[in-house]
Amino acid sequence: MIARMREALEALLGPISEPVLLAGGASKEAWAVDAGGEALLVRRAGGGVIHRHTLSLADEFAVIEAAYEAGVKVPRPIRYIADLDGREAFVMERIHGETIGRRIVRMEPVPPELPFQLAEELAKIHAIPPGRLPFLGETAMDRLVEELDETGEPHPAIELGLWWLRENRPPAREPVVVHGDFRIGNVAVDENGLVGVLDWEFAHLDDPARDLAFGLVRAWRFGRDDLRLGGIGEVEPYVERYNELTGREIRPEELDHWEVAGNVAWAIGCVTQARRHISGQERSVELAILGRLGAEVEYEICHLLEAKGVT
């Protein structure tokens, strides 16, 4: 496969180095190559997707182009490839910096500017005109219910979470372009802070508070559970900076709601990913591990709801 991939890439980019598969990514492949003296990354479709509403790589590439034009810190998009050895792909700049979440939260020290930088990039993302990306739709909770139902498995904690979200949704805000997976683990960080925002496959139109809160999900704290903002800091300065830049005044109760929603969405993602392994569609230790992780996320849903008096 690597030989065929290299041949196809060289036909488009000229001579390249041997492609190297990078670690991480449950649904997409990431290959490092060098071409023309430039470090590049090839993002290629994997064997499946986490959620059915995941963007195609063609649409994800278009979102990155729009974000780049808007001044968001993203890798420079270079080229979309409709067929790279049987799967779609695109090529972008390969940026430096740490991307593994458990390493970022253990940096000594974690760059103190990072929470503010995350807020600043999120404000830029939410300012992208929706008309610039007319193919983006809104992600309704009903879609998650359908995905869970299709597994044919009982998951009472997830179902309780879905019920609570329906009954306690805060007043809706005007939908904006959201990243959809904005968290530690989907950003590159160095000693000076944020280098770039990665993995745009879940971009859609939604409540801006949804994006702001997704990084609070416990799974994205990577063991630093005492720091609610992705294991790197406190929430308040992050939200204050976002509110200052956007004038939106996102409230704590909105963050609480969308933190539960983030856990519910990730729990369903874990279940569906594990099914790829269990069904034999794609045998993978990583996918099997996600099945185990899903139980931890379900426990977190119960923990959050118990704190709100749901028993």
C-alpha cells in the first residue's frame, strides 16, 4: 500500500520522502511526507467514521481553507485528492508542536497563555460567515439518538443523558460555524502555546457554547481531572476571554449543559467505534479500547447528572 500511495502522491507533488504513518486518529490516517523541501501531512480516510454526520474529506478540506482565510491557526491547506489508493485524502502543511493530549497536560510548564489562545481561536472560528460554507448543516440531537438505536444495545446512562439534555436545554443561540471537536488532543502546542487547530471533520452549525464546552469533557483532561479545561487550566479565564472577544456572555449553566452533551456524544462515538471492531468490519485494538473507554464516559454522565439532582 505504501508503495502505491507514494507513487500516487509523487504524480501530484513531485518526488517525496517515504510516507510515515503517524500515531493517533481513530477514523483517519495521517501520513508524514516531505516534498519540495516542505514538511507535509497527508490526511486520508480510514475504515469508518465516528458519527454518520462526519464531513467528507472534500468538505473538511473546504472548511480548513475557510478557517485559514479567516486567520485561524490551522495548517496551510494544499490539495484535495479524490482517490489516493482507493480512499479520498488531502495534503496540508505539517506543523510542529505536540499533539498527544496526555503529553500536553504534562508539559513543564503548560504554557500559561494556552487557555486564552484557545479562546481567541474559537472566537475567530465562530466569526466565519456560515454562507462561506453552505454545505454545513446543524447537528440535531435526534441524529445521536438514531445512531445509538442502530447499535441495538441498551445504554441506560446515555439514554438518561439524552433525556436530561432534551428536558433542560438552555435558550438557543444563533447558530455559528463550530469546529465540533475543539479540545486538547486536536491542537498542536509548543512551549509558547497554541501552534494550530487540527481535525475539522465534525465542523457544523451549532450553538457557540457547544464548542466552548466540548473541551471540558473529562476524557479530554487526560488524567488531570482537577483542571476542568482540558487538563491545562481553569475554565473562568478561558470563558471570560471568549466573551470579551465575541460579546456573547456565555453563562456557566450553558457550559454545564453542553459538557453533558459532549459526554453523551463521545459515549455514543465510543459505542459505534467499538462496533466496528466487534462486528469484524475493522479489527483494531484501538477501537476495542474505545469500547472500554465508553463505559468510563457513561459513568461520567451519571456523575454529572447526579450533581444536578438526577437520581
